[in-house]
Amino acid sequence: MTREETSDDCCSSGCNCNCSCLRKVSGFIETNLEAFFEKLGRTVGKHPGWTIGLSLAFAALCLAGMIRFRQESRSDKLWVPSGADSIDHKVWVEENFPETTRALLVVVEAKANGNVLDPTILRQIYDLHVKILDVASPDSDFYKEHGQTYTDFCFTRFPRRCFFSSLLALWKFNKTVIDGLTLVDVQTQINNPNLQDPWNGGDANITRWIGGIERNEAGYITKATALNIGYFITANETLNERTGELIDERASDFESAAQDVVLKENALFDAYAFSESGFTEEAGKSIQNDLLLLAAGYAVIIFYVCISLGECNVLHQKAWLSFAGVISAGLGIGASFGLCSAFGLFYGPVHSVLPFLLIGIGVDDMFVIVAAWENLSAKDRELHVSERTAKALKKAGVSVTVTSFTDLVAFLVGSTTVLPALRSFCVYAGIGIFLDFVFQVTFFLAFLAIDGYRADKKLDACCCILLPSNYEPSACCWPRWPFKSGWLKKFIGGSYARLLTKWPMKVFVILATCGLFGASVYGVTELKREFDFRWFLPSNSYVLDYFDAQEKYFPSSGVATAAYTGNVKYFEEQDMLVQLEDKMKNDPYIDSFSVDSWYAAYQEWKNGTVATSSADFYADVQSFLYNVSSGRSYVKDVVFDNNGVIIATRIPAEHIRLDSTTEEVDAMVSIRESVDSVILTPKKPFAYSELYLNWEGNLVIRRELFRNLGLALLCVFIVTLLLLADLWGSILVLICVTLTLVDVAGLMHFWGLTVDTVTTVVLVLAIGLAVDYSAHMTHTFLIPNADAKTRDERMIHTLHVIGAAVWNGGFSTFLAFVLLAGSGSYVFTTFFKVFFLVVVCGLFHSLGFLPVVLSLVGPAPYQYTNRRSEPENEIEQGNDIDLKTFDGKEKEADLSPPPPSHSQSPGSGGDHSLTSELVC
């Protein structure tokens, strides 16, 4: 006698003292859940019309919350961790240096191995410069709409002089001088070792303006292939509370019109442009271009559900029921969005994947409910529809409860993250899964009952036409349809299940699982933290052409940053200002030549003389900034109060070229530590760049990913343990989910994916899907069956009952994303890759590895000694089921069911007047 059989005999013979607490919990939870769902199923079956009406009313009430719907697109509100230093730094910088700028950046590349230093090309570039400024000329459409010329909103460093980053600044954008230039004049000017910028002030760094440089043997610049040009304008952004966007229509209109001018064909050079509005528009196109693929994915799901749920005949095909199931999931989506909006939660860019997640989970629940309906015994099928819905939901309700609540808990755990976008996403997903579950066991079940009434009356499933009395439902709607009704269920529960009982196949599956796990563990160790915003652009975007040209000709350009000092005693702390500059220059991630300290320039101007008092010091600094040409370029770097006292300063610099996300994070941490080491009282200096807001999220995203996955797995195990009420069964579910996550994360590395915001979200989703697959299998395995005694027989029985539903749930999720394989969007291709891995690995572990493990060391079935009703062994009566012993011989199955606990004649039940009206 096996250990399993001994355990069963112990409990069945009344030795309740030897049954564990979990067995008692099992009886309590299982009994009460089944009793609840049986009552709910009976009520819905009696009153499907009222159920549908109340469901729609509840959904409408929840949708009313959409009046508070708001989106969020600001990166600092999405991906900056709560409590991060960058948030406080951003607020301080905006208060003390409120002037924000936007830029139109242009790279000009000479054609046919040309030389941009050639005066002919320079004159063409000057003409382009004039055309860009004419976008906002007094006779332009821009001026008619906004009433401003370029000089009215350009960024200035000298008073009344717009700041330009351009080689033409060497000649002060003077057309007469530029028209008279020769190649020798240009070469002489740019090779001046003491080159000054006469337009903007200060030293001129020629390598920031020209790229693709060629020098002679003496190091003399003779040729350049590209020019780097920048137009800087002041931003006047206002927040759109509805969309969460910072909008500046004036800046956007100028950037859009100027880009059109830049991108026009020129005979001598190619020009590439970048602007904030252009990037946003191109990134939006990347997603919008693939919306049709997503819509097609929905259509594919509906089609697959239609051919999977019912039989291929006009009486039992379930096309309209399939639509009802998808609509039920849609109601869950809409209601969850309404509730979350009412609670004040924002909708972020990553939330767009939620409909597909909820559709997939909803369809999965629908397959389980319909499978329970189809698996009713021949005797139960003679009962009234309300009794059939009661028995079907009694079986399916517990299973979908286990998966839905484990998914819910997994996402609620994810909502504790410090990343606001992921936190909001997880709350949306958790509420959506719960409401999806509610509508499936009410709204969809009501339509299932109506479909049952229709079939009882022998009405056509398409048009509700009364069928002939001699109609045979075996006739197929499509004569050439290759698959017979229930072929998938018969295959999984028949040939495939019996194959898994063979020892060679068991060994193969276990070895394959171990091999995949080993390779995946290696992949996880190699998985990098990487993010590049260029991934969000279409492959044919003109913005990508700009980035390629910038990287080709100006690879040393780094991210701008600055060290900020607050209200300190500057006169007394002058030595600390020198130390701050030195710390920045010595930081390994800072280009030392880019550190441009106002105080160093001031000291050079003072030429060794020292102010004797704080009043003299502040007066000297003001005189230097406003009256000396070398000091005017620092006017924006020093802030005075009304009494002429310095209250804030900044020292701008640039990082060296950073080639990876890891380097960006390390650079941010390094410069912060360098600046923070300088002691200034009462407020320490700090380093800040707007891009640090993005890097701050990258700093914690890997840690947050593993934290969320770990906590979610722990909570999933606890909830699964409470609902399955079997320790070993819950451990097996946890093992399958963990294997799936490890395999997905490891294979991500081999598919070229990294840890970023998109993959972090999808991996959190993977927990929910992986739990669904394995929990359904384990729960069904735990339900006793009189004709399945050994573990092999119980495994076959489990695959026969629920295997097809698990496959359909996973495959339908895959179908929603399969069309995205050819997408040009990084977001959608990433979703496809990760979801493909989740479905493949999840189904492999739930339909391959888990059945093998269950057949070897599966838990004992539930014990029903203290339950008020006997287990329903009749679940498979009327279906051909082949249970095989170890020697491969068929075992005759006596599937005679015990008397049902709630027998009722077909005509009994509640008032069905409304039901009759809704049958068609």
C-alpha cells in the first residue's frame, strides 16, 4: 500500500486526530466556498436577466468614476522613487533657477565627403540659420498666432542677445563677414589656441561645434564633416491636469515648424533635427502605428474562443457566449478603470497593457467555468439549468477563486513599490482582476444559463430559430472542419496524459526542466540593467537619424549636470568654492574641461586681489557679472536677493561619455558623493541634472524588481496555501511559478532584453499568469475521484478535466500578442517577447513538469469526512476517459455517481418568466 493510500485510509476510517490542521482548514474552506458558489450559481441560473441587469448597473456606477480620470506622462511622477533626492533637488532648482529652456538641436553633415568649413557650405548653413529664425518673423503664421518673434522667447545669456551654440557665432552671425570668408580665414580662426566666443562670451570649445575633424601633421584642423548647432528657447510650460503633460504650445509650434525647415533637402549637406516635441510625437507614432495589431489580436482571441468553447454544430456552438465572455472581461476593465480613477490613481503609459492582461485572465476563467459546465455528468445534464449552473460554479468557483485571489495578492504586493508608475499599475491590475472575477461568475454565468435554456429548447445558437425535431447535433456547421468536437480535451486527457505515465517520458521531462532551469540561471546572472530612450522610437524615425549622426561625429558629448550651492556665507566659504570645483574636476565621470566655475572666472578677473568684507565681495561679484565681458556668461549662474547678497549658485559641467545604464547610475552616484563631500554650512551643495530623474529610477529598478517578485511569490504561496489548504500542493505551485519566472528572466537575456521599466512591469504580470496555470492543475488534482486511485490515474484525470482549459487560457493570452511580433515599437515587441516566454514556460511547467511531479510525489486528495456533502465523482460521467495502470492495461471505470445532495426536478426552481424572455 502506498503512502498516499495509507493517508487516505487513515482519514476515511475516522482517524481524524491524525489529519493535519491543513486538512481541517481544507474541509472548512472548501466546504464553505463550494456552498457559496453553489448558491450563487443557482441564483444566477434562476434569474439570469436580473443578474445581467445588476451587473451592467454596477459597471455603469463604477464607470462614473471616469469623470476623475487623469493620465500622467511626466517622468519624475512616474519613475522617480518616492523620497528620492532628485525630487527635492528638482524643487529647489526650479525655485532658485526658474528659467527653464528647450532646445532645437541640429547636426549638419556635408555630402560627398565635403568640408563644412568650406565657405560655400557655411553660407548655406547661415541661410538655414536665417530660415529657422524666420519661422517666428513678424510676417509668419507663428507670429500671427502667438504674437512673438524669436527674440521674444529665446534663451539669453547676454542681455537682449539670444544664445546660440554654433560655429557661426565666431563671426557674430554677420552675413557680410560670412560672405567674405575664405577657407584659409576659417581655418585660421578655428585653430586659434586662445579662441573666444564673441557672441556668447567666454572660451570657445571648437570640438563642440565641429565633428569628423581631420588634421595635418602639425595638428592643424584642415577639414570637418559635420557641424553641431543648438537653438535655445525659454519654456513656459503649463500642466494639463487631464493628460498629465507639461504643455508649451508656443515652443512646440516653433520646434515643429523649425524642424520642417531643417529637414528639407539641400544639395550640399544633410541636416538632422531633434526637439522635445519631435521626440514626443515620434514616440507616440511608434505606439499608434501598432494599435491595429492590438485590435486584430482581440479579433483573433474572439475567434479562438468561439471555436474552442462549443461544438461544431448549430445547437451547441457558442459564438454569442464567447462574445459575452469577452464583454464580461471588458466590463471588468471598464469598471476597474472607473474605480481607480475615482480613488485618484493616475493612468500611466505602461497601463495600456492592462486590457490584454485582464482579457487573458478573464478568458482563462471563462474556459474553466465552461469546462465545469461541459464536464457535468449525464444525470446532471438532465437537471434544471439553475441546478446545472449551481453544480458547474460549485466546481469552477473554487478554482477561479484560487487563481484570482493569488493574482490579486501578487499585484497588491507590487503596489508597495517605491516606483509610482509601477505602484499605480499594480493597484489598477489588482482591482481589475478582482472585478474581472466578479463579472465572470455573475455576468458571464448568466449568459451561460441563457445559452443552456436555449439549448434545452433546441433553438439555433445563431438566430434562435427552432430546429427540426429530428435534428442531429453531430452534423457539423462546416463540412470540412478538420477537428471534431472536444478533440483537444481528448488528446490532452488521453494520449498525452498516458504518455506522461511512461518512465522514459517522465525522466525526459525532468531532465528538460533541469536543463532549461540551469541555462536560465546563467541568463539571470548575465541579465543587465539597461535602458535607452531611443528604443521607444520607430526604426525609420528622423529623430534616430539625429542620434546616429550625433554619436558618429560628437561621441564625446556628455550629459549636462551642475553643482548647486544654497544660502551660505559665500565670503567666508570661498575656499570651499575652490574645493568644490576641484572635486568636480577630479570626479572620474566628469569631463574636467567642461567644469565652468563662475568663482574661478571671478578670481582670474580679480588677479590676486582680495575683498576685505562681505559687502565688498558681493559688490565685486555683481560688477564682474554685469560689467565685465568675461563675466556676463555667468549671469545665470549666480542668484542675488534684494539686498545684493548671494543666495544660490551653480557650477555647470558635463559627464564624460556614458555608454550604458550602469555607467549612468554610477556617474550620478559618484558626482553626488564628490559634491556632498564639500562642507558648506548651513546647506550642503548637491549635484543635479534633469536626467537624474530617470537615472534615479534605474538605480533602484533592479532591486525593486527582485523585491517585488520575492514578496509576491511569498504572498502567493501563503494565499495558495490558505485556499488550496494543502502544504505540499502549495509548494508545488510555488515551485512551478518560480521555475517559470527564472526561465523567463534567464531567456530574456538570450533574446536581447534587459531589466528596464517595460520588462519590470511584464515580469510582475508573469506571476499572475504562471499562478493561473499551475493552481488550476493542482486544485483539480486534489479533488478526489472514485475511479482514480493511484497518482498516475489522478494525473490523467486532472489533465482530462482541466488540461484543455489551461491550454486554452494560455494560448488565448498568446494570441492577443502574437501579431505584435512584427511591431516596430520597442514597448510592444518587448511585451510580445516576454509574454511569449511566459506562456511557453508557464504551459510547459503546468502541463508537462507539474503532471509528472504530481504522478510521482503528488499530494493526497482532499478528505471529506466532516463535509456536509460527498465529493462529486460524477464529474466525468458521460465522457470517455481512459485511466491506465502502470502496466499500460486499460482499467474499467465504474463512474456511477452517488445521489446528488440537492436533487431537483427540471421543472422546479424560481420564477423564470424573465429568463424565458431573454433566451433569444
